[in-house]
Amino acid sequence: MKCRFLGVVALLLWVTLPPVAHAAPAAPWAVVFDQQVAGDFVTVGNTVTVCPPDAGAVLCRVAEGGAAVGPPGQNDRYRMVWADVDGRPETYNSSTARVPLPAGARVRHAELTWAGVLGDGAGPCARGTRPPGSPQTQPVTLAAAGAVTVLRPGRFTIRRDGPRPGLDRWYSAHADVTGALRDRPGPLDVTLGNIWTPQGAGCFGGWSLVVVWEAPSAPPRHVTVYHGHDRIRPHRGDCVRLREADPGAPVMLGITAFEGDLGLTGDAILSGGRVLRPRPPATTANAFVSAAAGAVNPRHRSNMAVDAQDLPAHPGPDGEPLRLGLVTRHDDFLVATLALSSAGVATGTSAAVAPAPAPLVTPAPPPPPPPAPPEVAPAAPPAPPAPPPSVPGPQAAPAPPPPRQPAVVATRRDNTGPLAAPARTAAVIAVLGVLVMTVTVGALSGAVRPRG
């Protein structure tokens, strides 16, 4: 797939980089919701790991406050510890975020995503303290409006995520939690607990929630929610092909990513050939900084675990899919959930919608089985009626073919494809790129207005 949409800024981020081999392909993206609603979506999230309270982690807490202090403020240098805010003895970590549902709105769909470190490799988190069990088997608790639901992932992904075996491995998990939130009025505080991840240097754990809502007075929007597992390594990038969007109407993008660092710059989100402006403290040249919208407790401008944000996007040309660019020069992060809303009529749920996730596991005991009915000998089947006499008449028209469904997602991984061609052929551009990048990013930063 061609990545023309990345434009000049992406080119300048890439032209000075050598070709990279042995790239791990991204796990396929899946559509989990694709419908028209009288409403929209909102993305919130929070961390379950925080800076340690000791005096030696002052710069770590400065970074949590949103000040870019470079490598000394990254979680790799400190023994990150669990946050636990719910006061329940059965959880070893927990955090809360608020879903800002409009008055009178109801939840149409809710998609939960969480991620953490496996701690089984040669990376820094491998020397940390691991919780019991495993991320595949650890039930997660979701508390909202006084009700607690215990659940397991409907989709779970572990990948090597890079050419160097000494890296920490990261996992991601997803679950449909619509049933736990459907009848809850907003604004709604949601607390997640028992996100499996170790405590230690380089460890992180966090979650996000994409809520599709509807209200009688809201205008119609076409909302699509995707989930996947796409680790973006330094000097690499991905272009993700989403569905079509009306170029004459506002488009909103929701994105969840894990382990973005405030102190590492050079990462950006692009669509329609332009750089998108993320929510502060992120910038157009440092888009992934672990800033989660809706975070209540703990509440940090940079939580060192998860980005969960919604931002205006630029659609592609009329009739073409929106192509999303994810590029990085220094940072290393995992993109796990995307959401897209636009004006217009949905063409129907895609045929590639992921299968329904595993059912929610609740602590309530199952109801007793009904008594077995008495055995009754089956009656002999009645004789079939005689066929009616043949009467000539018009033949029924054949059923029309089903409408063509839009392609869901296609991705292109690493810089060995079309995106890397300038890096291998334009040495002169590589020299000029460093001089032009600052001017280009500044111009594009002023051209894209943040969401109000």
C-alpha cells in the first residue's frame, strides 16, 4: 500500500534513517463496531503504575507533572510501583477514569483495552516483582456505579515486537464491556483493577475505554472502532488504512497507545497529508507522551503508561480511505485501539468484524437448571399434504447480491517498503531534511487547530 499521505513531515522524519531489516509485522487490526449512531464516541483511560515515593525519584514525579525532563524522567530509570485507589483487598492495583457522557445519553458500545509488560525477557522490567498468575489468566475487575464485574480478555496478543531479543515484551488485551455499562447514566466513573504487570524499572500498566454513546438530540455519526497490537519501534512507522470519511465534514480520531515517553521527541500522528495536533502536554512533534483523557485517580499530565485521546483528523480525498500515519524517531510505543467518527451514513457492519469476545465472568452463582420434562413417546409425523397443481406464472426475481463491504484495515510495517525509498535514494534530501523539519512542523502545527 502506498503511504503518500505521510507528506513532507513524514519524509523529513525518515530520510536520514538507514533501511531496517527483520521487522516484526503488526498484528491484524479488527473492526469491533461499525454503525451509524445518533451520538459519537469518547476515549478515556488511566495508568496502574506510578513513580515511587522515595526522594531519589524527584525527576520521575516532575515528568508525571508534565515537564519534559529528557531521559532522567523516563520510567526506565525508576522502580515503578502499583497505584491502588479502590480500597478493595482483592485488587493489587487499580485506577479510575471518568466517562463524560452527555445528559440523557446511553451507552451503545464499550470497548476496554489494557496492556502491560510480561517481564520474561532481558529488558529492565524482567528484574521487577511480578504479580501472581499470568496476564492471560488474571481476571480484571471493572467497577462502575457500585457494581463490580469480573472479566477476561476477548482478544489477547503477545508478540516479540522487535529484532532485539533483549527487549521487554508487551501484551495487549481487549474486551467488550457494553453489558457492564449500558444502563449507567453519565458522567460515569469507571475503576479498573488487577491489570497484570510487574513493579520495577521500565514497567508499565494501563487501560483505556472507548465508549460509543447515543442521545435523542444528537446528530447522526458513522462510528467505527478498531483494535489491534502494533508496536512502533524507533526509526520506524506504520500507515494504517481506515474506512472512507466525508472530506467535507469534521472527522474525529480516537487513539490508545502504551509506553509513550514525554522525554523522547520525534513521534507524530498524520492523516490527509498533515500532522495532527494531539491534546497537551503532547505536541505535533511529540504525540505520544502517556497523557490519558478522563483520568481521575491517579491524575497525572504524563502517567508513563497510556495515551488515551480524541483529536480532529483530516480525511482523505473523496471516495478514498483515511490513511493514518504513525511515525517515531526515538520513542517506542504500542498502539492498540483506534476509533473513527464522521458524518454520513454507515454502509453496515463490516464482514470482517471480529467474533464476539468471551462472555463476562461475574461472581454471581449460576441459576439452578430447570427440571427435566417427563419422557413422552414421539407422535408419528402426519402425512405430507398433496402438492398443489402446477399453475404457470411469473418466476420470482433472484435476490440481489449483498452490498459490497468496505475493506477494514491494511497495514504496512517498517521502513523497507515505499516509505523507505527516499531514505535509500535521496541523500541530498537527507542533508536538507534536518534544516527544513523545524520550519515544516511549525507551519503545520499552526495550520491544525486542536479540538475545542
